[in-house]
Amino acid sequence: MEGEDGREVSLTDVVPLLSLVDESGSIAQAAMLKGLSYRHAWGLLRSVEERLGGALIDKERGRGSVLSDLGQAVLRAHRLCGERLDGNMQALASEVASDLNRWLTPPADDVRIHASHGYAVAALVTSLVADEVPVDIKYRDSAEAVTALARGECDLAGFHVPRGAFRAVCADAYRRWLDPQRHVLVHLTRRKQGLFLAKGNPKRIAGLRDLARDDIRFVNRQPGSGTRMLLDLALREIGIDPDRVNGYSSTELTHSAIAAFVASGMADVGFGVEPAAHHFGLDFIPVVEEDYFFACDRARLERVPLTTVLALLRSNAYREGVDRLDGYDPRDCGKLFDLDEGLAATAD
């Protein structure tokens, strides 16, 4: 069937209508809200139903119109596409904007940041942009960020290490690229990582050991990320071979994408930072607390643009913003650590 403008009807045309039916329980009301006639709305739905081979709407006595299982699946799939792309598209947009700005504006002291994507990092970039500080942000996994700093390709390299167990092993992965004489660490935040679960925890997942269950579908971060490295270590510590976890090779690039995957029902559990879980209405089981650092050249600390960044990190406004993030603790935000001191073992 063709729409009123002569185009073939697609899922993109029908999803907003399905969403309104789901909210209102009425095809007639959904059609009115979309500015369509009842007949035309039904025609759109029927056209897509024919292509999909199933009903999108169920009529139930006393309940009006409700979405069928297929209709709910179409809505979830559409939301998943948007949510999985959102974090990656924001990261790409910020990179493209910074590249264009270098061509469109006179040379400036850009803050060159390479960092794994995280909520406190995003808040820093937003604050710098609001203060009209030029930012060249590239979202990379922790290992890539630190190696870029060693090559002189950035001013700040963001990476994270767990507190307590596994800190020494994870820290050693970055030490080979960092020079105690040349580099210094700037603390950004403490944060919690843990398991993302569907609301109400229908699978009754209690902790990491449940990832070995055959009925659990997992979604993972990409190889090379600090989160993936930590999870590999934690699973082996309790005798679970990561390769035997169902879905362990299924990967996403951001914490938000992991949470969206679980929220869509495409996986039962994921692993990431707490704000992402709450943003998508998921339950969260904390597993580990970690420190997020920026590594930088010691010699640049007293020069623009790093002086500007340090002042912002130490400001009350920025700290209060980070403090509002679930599971984030900015108590040491902006504090400087020598390399060995910052990466040293912790009591928790």
C-alpha cells in the first residue's frame, strides 16, 4: 500500500502510530493524534501486517486495542535501534564538530582528549564547550587512549582501573605506555560498575556466577575496553571461562548501548556503569568500584589548556553535576597523583 504522498509504507511510518495505540488503547484516538483518518490508519497497519505475516494489534473485550506480541517486538526493535545508535552518534558528532571547528576558526589551544566514553567525560566536554573552550574529543577504549598520549597525540588520556582486586593487573596494562617522570594522573571520579538486569530481575540473577547459566543471554563490551578486561579477570577468578558465557562475543561500544540492548529484551544481562542502567529503567547489581583517571604530560600542567581543564574539574558546579550521577563520587575530582601513587593498590 502507498501512503497519502504516494510513498510505499514502511515500518518507520507505522511505529509512531503503534506507539500511540500502545499509550491510548485506541486506534481511533491514535489516528486522531497523528492527524490521520481512522480508515487510513487501519490501512497503514494492515499493509505492514501483510508484509510481516502477523497481526500488530489485538482487540480485547474491555481493553480496547492493544499491541500484539509482534507489535510490541516492532516497537522494541525500533527503540533499540535509536538507543544503540544514540551514544555512538553523539560521540561521532562531537568528533566531526571538533574537526570542522579547526577549519572554520583561527588556530587555538584545543584540549585534545582521547578517552573511553563515560558520563563524567561527557559532562566535562559539555562544560568546556559551554565555556567556549575548543575541544578535540575522540572516544577510544582505555588502551588506545593511553597509547595515543604516549605518542603525543592528545593532552588527556582517560582510562579506569578497579579498586581492590585486579587493580594491579589492570594498572600494569597501562604502565608500559606511561612514564613516571613524564606523566601524571588527574583524578576524575570514582564510579560503580555492575550488572544490568531487566526491571524486577525476572531471571533471578544474583551475581557474576549466574552468567554461566544456559538460560542467560549476555551482551558484552568490545575487546580492548577497560570494562571487558575487568570482566574477563573477574569471571576467571570465580572459575568461569568467559568464552562459555552465552553471548560473550556479542559486543557494543558504549555503556548506554549495553543498557539499551538489555532494556529491549535482546539480552538478559549486561555489565557497565550505574547511570546507564537507571537511564533505561533497569535494575543494577554493583560489582566493583573503580577510579577514572586522565593521564597527561607533567610539563603541560601549568600551561593552557590544561590549566583551564583543572580549574573546571575543581569547580563546585562540575563536581555537583558529577555527584548527581548514580554511582559516581567526585570527592577527588581534579586531584593530582604521581603515577605510582595513583595506580597503587587500594584497600577496597
